[in-house]
Amino acid sequence: MKRKFLTEEEINLILQATSVSRNALRDDCMISLCFYHGLRVSELISLKINDYDRFSEKIYIKRLKGGFSTIHPVLPAISQKLNNWIEERKNYTDGTSDYLFLTKSGKEMSRQRFCQIIKLYASISGLLINVHPHMLRHACGYSLADRGNDTRLIQDYLGHKNIRHTVTYTAANAERFNHAWRLTAKD
């Protein structure tokens, strides 16, 4: 059976691989946002610079596929990366594009280009599985479930309209059964 998600260790290897690129900051930010915020590629590349509030460290996620759009808090480490990228981004554009992520020539990032980027870093990091961008979204769901987060919270975080899509992540988490039969002091 083909695995549909990356482990956190694999994501860390991919993020480390970005350091060899001349677009390291941009690529690290894109991959980090996809993983930590469960973004689809189209959601990532449609982010506008004003969707991120660097002062409150929050980002507006406009969900696609009829999902629920929401505002996510951004982890301090990711916020720092974004702030650094926004400064570097000024070298990528003539100031006319309001998209958060651009190609080196200042154009809007495409789905195909991001797919090439993630595959390149997976290859550099030595991963032997066929990596595609949606694996980052799945990794987010599984990681949230592994941390014991409630199914409804994961549903809201990923913007799922139907909880059936979310249950996939929690059903695969064997850890959730660890305390099903907790012994009490009376036992």
C-alpha cells in the first residue's frame, strides 16, 4: 500500500535540504506552511502578502473545496521564517504582485512549480518514496491526531466541511487507545 503522508522526520529532512537552494527561505516557508497549516497547494500559492499579519503572528487561510476559511496562529519559528522571507521577497518583484510566494522572476508560483520543488528536496534528502505536495497536508492531519487533538479541532484546523475526511487521521492513530481502560485507584 502506498503511503499518503510524510513523517515529521521526513519533513525535517526535506526542510534541511532547502538550505542548498538559492531560494532557501522561500522554499522553507512554503513547505513549512503546507505542513504546519495543512495547506493544499492551491491554498498556498493563492496566499496574498496581506493574509499574513506579522504583528499578531496570524495568517488567514482561505480554504478551497467548500471548506471553512479561518485564521491560524503562526508558530514563532514559522513567523520568523515568514518575516525573513517577506524581506527577501522584495528582491523577487518590482512591487506589483501581492502574492506571498513568487518565482525568482516575480511571477505567481504555480502548482506545477511547487510540485517540482517538493520533489527536488525529497530527492536531495534521499527519500525513497514518491513525494507529492498533498502529503504535507496529510502529515499535518496525522501529526495533529498523534498529539491527541480532538477530531473536531482537526476538522476545523484543516477546514474540512465533512468530518468523514478528518476521521481518517484519528482512526489510524493507535495511541488514542492507550488510556481506554485506565486503571483507577479502586482497581
